[in-house]
Amino acid sequence: MANRLAAIQIGKKALGMCDDSYRILLNDMFGKQSAKDLTETEKGELLDRFQKLGFKPKQKKTHPGKPHNFATMPEMITKIEALLADMQLPWAYAESIAKRQTGIEKMAWVRDEKSLRAVIAALAVEQEKRYLLNRFTTVIAKHDMTVEQFEKKYTAQLKKGWQRNRRTLKALIDQFYSYEA
């Protein structure tokens, strides 16, 4: 594989090996003069040896669950990717939304504009909920109060799940701002 050959060259350079030292290592380990002559197993052994010598290959950054056909999907998929990245959510979150909103189990299968818009809308609502809760937390912190203290003080007036309710959060933020005015 070409990527293993590239990794070998990167490892050689990272370890600061000169050509002579590199060739001696290849000869000692495999009786060969070039990495191109190595089998895939031997390439793996050489990379293992480089790691023992201190080479730390960079791990490929992946996005678990990202649709395998991302590049060929409609442009709107990039909006979904941006929303997930902003909230630091995995692709599995978008898949669960897609399944709930459209009945389609995999984001890779979501191709129509209506379904993509449904996923985007749900992600936008989640983003707003997080923003409002963060804003509320900031507002009450100005009054030397934590969310836990607020809950204890106002438990009777709060509905279950108030931290996820946009209308409630907006009203609470407005209420605290009215005290400041």
C-alpha cells in the first residue's frame, strides 16, 4: 500500500535517519535495500520498529459516523456537519434525529431536501436550547446564583424539563433582565 510507504518515509525523516542508517536497518531486518521491496507484513514490522525508536505517527482525524458518501451528498449536508461541530456532537446524533424525523436510519441515505431540512431544523432547535441555557446560566451568575441554587429556590414554580424548554428559558432570562433595569 502506498500509504504505508509514505508512513515509512515520514518515520525515517522524523527519526532523523540518514540514507545509510536506513539501508542498514532494512538490510539487517529484511535483507532488502528498499522499502518498495518489502511485503505488507514487513512494512508493518518496520513501522513498529520505528515506533519503538520513538516515531509517533499522526493519527488520521476521523469523524465517527460521518456518512461514507459525504462528498456526493447534497450541499445541505455541510450545514448539518457545521451544526454538529459547533455543538461538539457526533454524527450518531444526526442519525438519531434523521430516524426520528424521517424514518431513515442512516444519514448516508438522507438525500432529499425535505429530510435534510428536517434534520437541520432539529439541530438548530438543539443549538438554541443550549445557547439559551448557557445565557441563563450567565445571567443568574451575575446574581451570584448557580443553576442548582436557582432550582432549589424555585422548584415549585418550575415545570419538569424547564432547562430544555426554549419558552421557559427565554421568559426566565427576560425576568432576570427586568430586575437589572
